[in-house]
Amino acid sequence: MANIDIVNKGLQKRYRAEKRFRLYGICAIVASLVFLAFLFISIGANGYTAFQQTFVRLTIYFDPTILGEANDRENIASANFPGIVKKSLSEMFPEVTSRGDKRLLNSLISSGASYTVRDMVIKNPELVGQTYQVWVPADDDVDMLIKGHIERGVNESERRLNDKQVSWIEKLERDGNIEKRFNTIFFTAGDSREPELAGVWGAVVGSFFTMLVTLALSFPIGVAAAIYLEEFAKKNRWTDIIEVNINNLAAVPSIVFGLLGLAVFLNFLGMPRSAPIVGGLVMTLMTLPVIIIASRAALKSVPPSIREAALGVGASQMQMVVHHVLPLALPGMLTGAIIGMARALGETAPLLMIGMVAFIVDIPSGFTDPSTALPVQIFLWADSPERGFLEKTSAAIMVLLTFLIAMNALAVILRKKFEKRW
């Protein structure tokens, strides 16, 4: 066999291997996209119904004998609003007379309906003595029935609503007194033990305060550490040890940082439990190695000729770094910081260790107020047995993914806009 034949045979073998390798890569990408699409579709299919909520229309007479004077806000706030709601519902179903049936009838309305009516009167006291139609949230079982998660045709023993309650709901539907509306409660309320009253706003605010503390501490400290190690520190055994430890810390499981925060910030320093300030400090410890590594890589990407030119025209080393190197490396630093913040936003384990798993109803108004975070809220709802919390869990995941995608998109935009190729 001639040498050229041997070469051609070898080339054909390599070409076939290259085609197989390319095919393997395409298959891997397609499989990744399929799994990703399956994830998004399953989350969306379970969570999109949470953006709608079932409401019942009640004709309520704001009885002055119960509410008192219109200008007496203190007495109005403590009035018997649950009684007013129950009375209005009873007038819609005068045939319901027994105590047990009335209890079943009243259970169709959410316990938060009385708070909806109370807030209306407090906001507009002139309603006292008048009759108005008010849309109030229905109970979560009614909501699940209207959305089709509870089948009406199955045996009574196989669903949470009995035949009487289903017949009352159908009467409300025929009269146009029940309908699905956009669920503003989900975006404006805090956590609740009732699925129809639970919202993500408290968790979103808690995550915002936590991320604000994390960004305010981790970015300047991480950038300063990277500049010192890359531009000023002498290359010796000590800096090598520091670099190795920084790289190791970037791979430490996040729960270890939670244990560190529990031991130092809570037990030793006595800082408030379940507070964004503590969560931000823990996330700072976890995010710092990522920001330092990314910032050092950005500094290394700046050509040495920039440094030499600056020093050659008489700039000091500090002036060279601040005026020439840092502006060119800043886009890469920002990208690393955003990616690190996105990772911190999705972390749950460290926050569980410092007590942010507590049931918090009120919206936090500061860095030291008790609060929870969005990933922890998802964890709590996923553990709840009610069917209504299943869709809330998926919807909260969609909200969290939206924030994460937005942060990663921002990192890409910053890199594309400010990146300079040498």
C-alpha cells in the first residue's frame, strides 16, 4: 500500500471521528434544551393558575349599628366584620337555615374576606350606612374547584367539598356572583396559612434587603482584594496560600457558610435572628470568593502595555491602577458580581441556618425586621399539604427564575457593551 493511501485512510478515520464528536455535541445540546424546556413547561403548567384567584361578589350593608359612627375609626377597625360578611352570604341563600349548613356555607368564603371589607371601610368611612357590592376572595377549595383542580363529577367522599357546597357554588356561577380575576394578592401580600391569602411580596422585599446588604459589602471588598492581590501584593508563599484558600472557598458548600453565620453573627455577636442584615452578611461571605476570582480574571485580561504606558508617562502605580487598569477591567468585574449575586439570590441552605425559615406575615420595612427570602418561601410552600400551595410554589419559582434570568441577561449586556478586545 502506498504512503498516500495510508495517509488518506487515516484522514478518513479522523474525519469520521470528528463527525461523531460533532454529532455527540449536538445531541448533548439538544438533550439539554429538551430537559430545560420540560422544566419550564412543568413549572409553568403548575404555576400559571396562581396568577388568577376566585372571588365571590357579596351585597353588603355596612350596618351603622355594628360599625358605629363613620368618623370613629378605632371602633370601625374593631367591629364585627366577619358577622357582616356572614350575614350578607346568608341573605344570598335564605334556604340555608341549619347551623351545620350555615357553617358549610360560610366556609366557601376566605377568612380574609372580613379584612377586605374592613380595609374598605377604614379607607372610606362614608360607606357606613350604605349598601355596596364587594368582591371578596373565595376559600382555596372553592378556588381549586373553579380552576378545575377538583373534579365535580367524582364521588363526594373523594373531594374536599360536599354536594351541598358544590350546588351552592354552581348557583353563584349561574347568578354571575363568582369569577376568576387577576390575583393581585399574590404580588402584594406576605405569607399566610391560607393559600388564597398567601403572597410573595414579603419574601421579595426580604430578598431585596438581603441582596442590598450583600452587594454593598461583597463588591467593594471583593474588588479591593482582587486589586491588591493582582497589582500590589508580592508573589510569595503567603499570597499563594491566600489564592489557594480563595479558590477553595468558592467551592465550599453553601450550608457551611450558614453554619458560620449561625455561630458568629447569631450566637457570638447576638444579631437578630431571621433578619436581612444577617442574611446579607452570610451571603457576603459566600459571594466574596466568586467576586474576587472574577475580578482578578478581569484585571489579568488588561494588556500589560496599558500598565507600561501609564508608568512610562510618569503615573504612580496607584494612578495606573485607578485611572487606566480599573476602568478597563470594571465590566468583567460587574459581570462576575452579578453572577455571584444571582447565585446568592437562589440560595436557601444558609438562610435556613440563620432562622429565615420562620413564618413571617408582615412585610419587612428595614434591614433588622424579621423576614424571609424568596427561595425559603418556596421551600416552605413546597412542604405544605394544601393543593392551593402547589400552584403558589410553582408561581413563586417562576418569579425567582424571572429575577435570575434578568440578572444574567444584565451581565451579558454589560459584557457586550463595555468589553474591549485586544
